[in-house]
Amino acid sequence: MATLRIPAHVPAPSEDAEQLHKAFEGWGTNEQLIIDILAHRNAAQRNSIRKAYREAYGKDLLKSLDEELSSDFERAVVLFTLDPAERDAYLAYESTKKFTSSNYILMEIACTRSSYELFNVRRAYHARHKKSLEEDVAHHTKGDHRKLLVPLVSAFRYEGEEVNMTLAKSEAKILHEKIPHKHYSDEEVIRIVTTRSKAQLNATLNQYNTSFGNDINKDLEASDDEFLKLLRAAIQCLTAPEKYFAKVLREAIVGLGTDEWALTRVVTTRAEVDMVRIKEEYHRRNSVTLEKAIAGDTSGDYEKMLLALVGAGDV
Amino acid sequence: MATLRIPAHVPAPSEDAEQLHKAFEGWGTNEQLIIDILAHRNAAQRNSIRKAYREAYGKDLLKSLDEELSSDFERAVVLFTLDPAERDAYLAYESTKKFTSSNYILMEIACTRSSYELFNVRRAYHARHKKSLEEDVAHHTKGDHRKLLVPLVSAFRYEGEEVNMTLAKSEAKILHEKIPHKHYSDEEVIRIVTTRSKAQLNATLNQYNTSFGNDINKDLEASDDEFLKLLRAAIQCLTAPEKYFAKVLREAIVGLGTDEWALTRVVTTRAEVDMVRIKEEYHRRNSVTLEKAIAGDTSGDYEKMLLALVGAGDV
């Protein structure tokens, strides 16, 4: 469930566009007005506002936001304003670049979006970058990481709830032959994780637990092995994404300094999807609400934007 | 260019459906009438006929064809009547089964269809088989064949004509470091072949020729190595599909007995796409027209159906 809060009466896109244009005019920028509009419209509504803005002022709204805003607040507003598939294509593209590369973000996009959403990311990647997502991922990775990431971003998993229990048993056995012996990048392990439907993978992991008496996560306990950590995170994204995201948020907030990029990414990509469950999980694990944690660690317009997206305060 | 010939005046789908229904009635089946209709309608028209047939007679046209026809003629009519994406999903599914498995057919579908067509095959595979294409391919292959085929069937290649010449040079060099040393299944070779756009791959192979003085096909000269043969065929399908198909047709026709499955597959899948070029290539290489070769090697209604699809005779 989404935390995004949309007012009962939503103005016409042309009206929103006009208000935004006013917010940019004059000496200062009216940041609160920008938040009041953009943080309270769904993807379709934001697209309509962008269209209306271009028609009225001959300019992409994102360009104006880029000129008027700065720093973490800018990134949060721009990322949220983007269409989800475009946004993911943008994040994925960044993640294949030298100084911003992140195998985790690529994995996260590949494993937590639906099959059709992931395909739409690949289409948006073509349109935006004149290349395919998988060719950039393959080009910027190697060895075991490539073996895992390329099929993850290329997958079009079946999404039905049907489960084949015979298969679940035989594949749980395969995993148990490989994982405890630390053959984490074995081609069969990668095949199972990268191609099976989420329902089927869940059944296999339950079967692993039933047949061998312990959770696969115990056998994948994070060590210093970078590949193992990524594999473990992928399995969590595929089977319990809210736990994965709650953990990413926690790590972004605690410790010395805040990881604003991670915080912004998770809030902007999940506000319209499953942020309600992520917040519950966050609260359960950390005995503090996500709103409180964000408020304690951020400030100014950036704080206001994030809090609006996670559903704090009034519409 | 297609060899499919559609009459200037096409009857309404309901009329075609009624004629087909008549063709099935009484003692014998009117095979000529079936050919006259189904071998002379495009994919959209055939879909409309199937829909009209179901509405009028409460039965799938394919089921009636299956009951009324038999053997090679049945397979040709049924395959051609299917929607292209559905047909490919059906052929791919057969190709992962024990007794009909074929890595070549999987490769052929992956490499000769456009990116969107291949995606539609994957969608049709979900709908028809309640699984993903890539999970069946991965499950039924292993080792090097899996390493090549899974990314091939999962690809969503960029289809623009843009070419990066710097990349073409550096990747030609990579290929030349691997191929002459027989490292055919090297992960870099597979990455280049499975992820680059067809335009980019073409530029890389031209660069290979320019820089190193010989065609990559020379360095991939077919030996008894099954993987090498498949890799070579994949490269041909990606860069010169008409040559690949002309060769498959030739091999299906010459020799002891005819390989009707291959003949039927190529004719039914290419009649609406590029059969004109395949015929030219066939004629050029074999000094006999494809029509003549088919007529000399097949007979009866099956022959008539194939000849109609390759554009022989009147509409």
C-alpha cells in the first residue's frame, strides 16, 4: 500500500502547472508550494502536469526544477516527479557509471518491480539512453556479479500464483547441495534465483526450511563475501521486499552522516507502492517510526518532502 | 519482404469462418478451400477469422483443423494460422521438451525476431504455459549452451541504427583475443553476442574483418564442436538471417528424406516476414528456385500449402 496522499479535490493539470510556474518566479522559490503539489499527485497526474507545463511554457518541468532547486531537495523532487519507469531507467543508468556504480540498485530494481514494470524500465532505457539496460549492466560488471545481474535485469518472470511442489522439492535439494558448501555462484543456484516466479521461489525456500531444518538465510549469513551479500539481498528482494527496504532505510539513517541518496531513492520509489508495509516493518524492527527517524536525521525542505511522501501530516 | 499473397478483395471474417466450417463438413474435407483461405490472409485477418469462427460455432478453429487434417499438412496449416507470437511460444515450448528439444530453434526465435516480437513471444509463453520462456530454457540446458541461450531468449536489444565505432573496435579486439584461441564460450564473447544491438554487432564484425584481415566466420569454421556451431548460427541469424534460413531450407530438402518440421517451420514463420529475400538467397546459392525444390520434394496438400505460402501460383 502506498503512503502517497492525494487531496480529495485535485486541480486541473494546467492549474497545477501554473502554480508551479508561479513558485519559480520572483526572487525566492516557493518550495512549500512545490511540495504541496508534486508530493501529492500520482504518477499519471504528475505526467499530465509535465505535459501541461510544457504546453504552457515550452519547457520541461524537470528542467525548471533543476534550475530552481538544489542539493538533496532537488534530487527528491526530480526523482519523484519522473514517471516510475523513467525514474528506474535513470537510477539504473547511474548505477552502471564509474563513480556512482551500484550493483545493489540494479539488483533492487530487477527484483522488486513486477515483470511488466521491469520491462517498461527496459523500454525507457532504450528511449533515454539509446542502448539496452542489459548491455550496460553486462559491460560494467564481470565474473560472478555479471552472472547474477544480467539475468536478473533481463528476467520476465511468470507472475501467476501456481506452484509446482515437485519442482520446489527438487530445487530446494539443489540449493542445499550448493549453498552449505559455499558454491554460491553455482550456475544452478543462479538459474533458480534468476528465472523462477516469485511464488515458485517462495515455495522452494519454504521447502528448504522444511526439508533441511533451517532457513536458507542462515546458510547465506553475510560474510565479507561481496557476491554472497548481493545474492542474499536479491533473495530478500524477491521474497520480502519490505524487509529489504526497511533495512536499507535504517542503514541510510543511522551511523555517521546520512546516506541521502539511499534515503531519497527508497522513499521516492516506494511511496506509491508499498511504503505502508515498509513503515510497519521499520517500526517493528527499530522501535521508532520512520517519520520520527527521518525528522531526526534530515532538515528543511528535504525533510518536508520526504515526510510528505511517507504520509506524515495533512494533505 | 513477405511472400504472403492476399487477394484484392478479402471476404469478411464471418464469411471466411463459414467457408471453413463448410470445408470441414460432410464426408471428405475440402483441403483446397482451407488453403485458399488461410494461406492468403495476414496475421490480423487470421485472428479475426478465429474469433468469428468461435463466435459462430463455439469452438476454436485450431481444434477443428486438428480434427479434420493430419500429418505435415495439418502442422503447416495450424502453425501458419497461429498468431506469430503464439506460434513462436509453441515452437519454443516444443524445443524445451525431451523428444523435440532443439537449441537451434530457440536460438533462431531469439535472434531473428525483433526485440518487441521476442518480448511478445515471452508474454505469449506466460499465457500459454504458465511459466517463463527463460526458466524452461534454463531448466532444459546446461553449461555453455545455457550460458548462450538464456541471455539470447531474455534479450531486449536496442534497435536503433546508432553505432559506437570506438566500442566496435575495442570489442572486435576482444573477439579476436578469444575466438582464434578457441575460447568460444568466454564470458566476453557471450556478452557481446547476446547484448549488443544488431547494428552495433555488425559494426564490430566488420571491424574484426578490417583489423585482422579475415572474416570472423572463417575463425568460427564449423567443427564437430556443437557449441561452436550454435554460436556461429546465432551470429548469422543476428546479422544475415536470410542466409541462415536459406541454409536450413536447403538442409531440410536435400539428403535422404525431407525434414518436414524444419521446412514447415521456416516457411510458416517467414512467409509474412522476409521470404522474398530468403528465396533470392536460396536461388543464388543452389541454382534452383525454392518453389521448384519444394515441389520436387513434397506432395499433395502439404506441397500446395507450402507453395501458396512462398508465393507460387495465383491468389
